[in-house]
Amino acid sequence: MNLDHATIVTAELDAARRFFVDVAGLVDGPRPPFGIGGYWLYAAGRPVIHLVDSTAPASAGRAAPRIDHVAFRLESAAEWQALLQRLRAARVDYQLAEVPQAGELQLFVALAPGVVVEFVTARRHVHD
């Protein structure tokens, strides 16, 4: 089983899109003509992030904005370093944390209240 996509419902639609495209490296792509604004952002030809405008009334029982976090795995030192360069260039604040006993490093970015993005990589890919 693989992650299909994460949906982020936010009033900061354009700011979230800019982060995922300009910093995270996803690509804008086709989106069905839903009755509400949003974007589908692609990685490796698949729509992995669905952004939905939260300024429209929420459905019964569904809070907006909403998401805990979405995580992206980076498989190489080059990918990790490129991400760090884009974060710095965009002046995006982030926090680092180690996964105890797993040999992995996590990087967290808070896009908006209640919306966090995590990037994770093997510790061996990180240059101290």
C-alpha cells in the first residue's frame, strides 16, 4: 500500500500552493472541475497534494481548515540539500528533529495554523 494523496483545506490557498511548488518541488497539474477552488499538485506524475479552499462553507461534521501533517520522504543527500537551499532562499522557517533509534531526520514547516508539512530522510543523507 502507498500513500495516494493528502488533502489540505485552507483559507491560505495561494500561499500553500506557492510553498508546495516553489519550495517542496511539486508541480501544478490538472484538476477536475469541482465546485470549489483548489489545486492538485503532482510528484512523479501523480496528484499527491490536493489543496481545497476553506472559505466555502464546511460540510456538516468537517472542520476547516484541517490536517495534522503530510510527510514527504527524500531518498538522497542531493534531494535533502536541494530542499534546504530552497527553504533558505524562500526564507521559510523550519524545525529539525531526529527520530529516536531510527536513524532518520525530520524537518517540519508550519504553513498556517493547523497545517504542518514534514520532510524525512535517512540521517546518512544529512551533512552536518
